[in-house]
Amino acid sequence: MEKLFTRAKTDVFVELEDRAQIANKAKADLFISIHCNAAGKPVLIKDAKTGKKRPKMYKNKKGKMVVVETTNPVPFGTETYVMGLKNEEGKMRVATRENSAILYEDNYEKKYGGFDPESLESYIIMSNYTSAYVIQSASLAMKIQEEYARKAGRIDKGVHRQSIWVLWRTSMPSILTEIGYLTNPLEETF
Ligand SMILES: [Zn+2]
């Protein structure tokens, strides 16, 4: 089996769209996105007015108020994602996080045709997703999860569907797998 890496020898950020196109141009049989997970939790501060604890907030570049987070050592386990529609409020956590890598790219508004990874409405463009490879992708994802538990003694947190850009844009069976949490000391060591 021939393997092609999107980051061959250097650890330089490759734009999400380019990751998909590298696989498409090579007419790859399979696309595997290998990730390390991370968990956060809100930083709590004492509110000056009420005296009660509340999450610390800051205004991001786009002027949106977001919660300041610190690392959370508790969450652990492996999960694998296949492209799928679960674009209801509250079920977009993973898709939003994964696709938000786009925000680090220069010129992302133009490159992604106005797609905003943090806005639920943006995901409408993915809603006509049909793929000949859904069954193959899901079957591989399930096998990988089984092997994590059986061979590597990892915790299996299952196969899930999410609207992830690189899975949407690849024209072959494709999966994204989270091999464990770097924020969990035991999994980081492993
Ligand atoms: Zn990830």
C-alpha cells in the first residue's frame, strides 16, 4: 500500500481544503485524518457585582464574546468520525472545532466561499451531502474503534457523524480519528 502524507516531512500547517485536494488529485483509495484531542473547561472568576462565580470572558477578533478556557485533564478515549449530517444546535461541537482550523488561514473568506465554521447557517451547503462511500467509511471507522480497544487497550467512545470539511470534500472513503486526549496525563504519556 502506498501512503501519501499531507504533511510529508515538515510540520507545517496545511489548509483544510488543500488536505482534501491532495487526496483527490492523487486519486487516493482512502483518506485518514489522524488527530489528537484536547479538552477544556471554563476559567471561573468572582463577579464584582454579584460576588458569585462566573466564567471569564473575552472578546475575540470578530468581536464575539467567548469563554476563556483552561485545560481539562478528565476527558479521555478514542472516537472516529465519518461525514454526516447532525447539524442541529448543540450537536455541532466537533464539526465547529475541527472546521475552525480554517480561521487560522489567510484569505479564508475567499477560499471557502464565505463559509463560517462557527455559524450554524453555513452548514447548509453541506446538507445535500450524498456519498457513495458512506458505508465503507463507517465500516472502516468501526473496525478502527474495535482495534483501539482490543489491540491498544484504549477506551472506545464510538463512531459519530459530523459535518467536517475535509470529509465533505474528499471523493473517496474518508474518516477522521481522534487517538486520545493530550490534555489527559495518562493518554498523553501513552
Ligand atoms: Zn481533532
